Amino acid sequence: MTPPHLQIAIDGPAGSGKTTVARRLADRLSLLYLDTGAMYRALAVLSLRERVDADNEPALLRLLEVRPIDVRLDPRSPMGFTVLAGGEALAEADLQANAASVVVSTIAAHPKIRERMVAKQRRIAELGPVIMAGRDIGTVVLPDAQVKVFLTASIGARVQRRREQFARSGTAIDAHALYTELEERDRLDESRANSPLQIPPDAHVIDSSDLGIDDVVSKIAALASAAA
Ligand code: DC
């Protein structure tokens, strides 16, 4: 069924440029914007703080009950939205920290955790025209989205982008360690039983290895205007 307002789904592996592109496009087209990875990262941050094992789904679900994860959409905030855990806004630096990256794919593989996150993401999409970035947006969260994009890039380009991201926040990070982390996350995200990262059959595949952000944004904006 066609959604009542425009939905743009952007999926792809870590470092493919999804969040930067999605946010810029949201600004350009005045759409609501959410990077769903931040919700899984919020639970990763909580699990590290509370020393809950990333493999322990029942304990993670209890943690979610005590400290529910919510999202407030706000284009003027640093990330374009705020993630709250039990009412506390989490800092971007904590969400993006390497410690959270290392456990987040294990946490995101649990089916009941995903069910809860997906339900919240769908409620957000009901608020108005939206662009959502993640791994399962076109396949599971918004399967009827009018525009679906699978954004990809070579692992070399993705490592370079993540390094630049860390450098901007003043953190030096070893390229080899990043390479290993991205490969391991790709493996976990692609091989999990529940909602694995895969190309939706009706998606436009864009390889951003040799494209600038604005080129990718313009390509997707053209798809959106063709779909309107
Ligand atoms: O996009 P990111 O690197 O911030 O995402 C962090 C992790 O969250 C990623 O390794 C897989 C998971 N994720 C997911 O399973 N489904 C989504 N829709 C978004 C992220």
C-alpha cells in the first residue's frame, strides 16, 4: 500500500555515507530525518554502562524497559535528532565511540530488540514525509517506501570516511583497526538470521566510492521528484 506521505529508505553498510547524505537530503527537501543506527547504538551505550552482556537478550530487554529509548526529531540539533535513554539525551560522541561500535552489531541481531526498535521507527514515519537511514529500512521498516536506495562504497573508501569522521572529533584511529571493525560489522549485519543487511529488490543501488556527497544527494533528490 502506498504510504500517505513520501518515505525515502536509505540502507547500506557502515561508512557508506548514509547518514550524511540522508541528513543533507532531509534539509534540502524539508523531510523528517532519522538515522536508525543511533537507536541500536543507544542500547549499546546503555549495555556498556550497566555491564550487560551484548549476547544476553533478556537482560537487554529488561534494560530497555527500565531505560526506554526514544527519539526526538530536531533538525537544529547536532545529529538532526536526539536519542533519549530513560529521558536522558545521549551525546553523539558516546553513540559513535568505538566501544559502542564493537558491540552494536551483536545487540542489533536480537529479534525482540529489533521488534521494539522497528515499532518505534514506524511510528516516527507516521509523523510526516520522512527519510530514514539504516540496514533494514527498505526491507522491513518501510517496505512500501516510494524511494529505496542501497548506498554502498568500497571498504577502502569507507575506512577513509570513518577516519575523517574520528579526526574531526579529535580522535586518531588506526586504519587497520577500523578496517577489521568494519569487516566484522559487515559480516555480522549481513549474516544475521533476522532482517540482515541486504539490497531490497526494488532499490536503486548507488556506489558512492568515487562520488561526492552532493552528487549522491542530487541523484536521490531526482529519484524522489520522479516518485512524487
Ligand atoms: O549505521 P550505524 O553504523 O550507526 O549502525 C550501527 C549498527 O546498528 C550496525 O552495525 C547494525 C545496526 N543497525 C541495524 O541492525 N539496523 C538498522 N536499521 C540500523 C543499524
